[in-house]
Amino acid sequence: MARWLIQIDAATGQPHTIYSLRHTAICMRLVLSHGKVNIYTLAKNAGTSVDQIERFYTKYLPLSPELVRNLHVFGDDDAD
């Protein structure tokens, strides 16, 4: 595993690996989409399951105004 080590986080002392970049990429996609990313497409593209994304990523994200608004939208309808 040491060959995949990128660096040690100065704040936490935890190692950063190439695999940790996958976690960062998934989280950033979720956050930067402002709740509009299709979680099924994201899971397929990342080679994981919707269950894994929900268990390890989305449960830690705060509900942004965009996510709340999207909960009230059906299809292409606007929430306004």
C-alpha cells in the first residue's frame, strides 16, 4: 500500500492515497452539483453503487437550499 501513498496530511497525520482521491472526486461532484447530480449516473461512472454513495458520502453532506428545493420538484417542473 505504501507505493500508492501520496503524502501525509499535516493536520491529521493520516495518509493520502490515490484511492482517497476517488472519495474527494465523488464528494466534490455531489457538492458542486448543488443537488442536481444524478446519483445513479454518478454511481455507474464511479464504479460503485447508489447504496455506497448514500452510506459513505451523502449522509455527511448538509442539506443545501438547492437540495431542499429539488425535493419539491417533479421532473422538469420548477420549484418556483
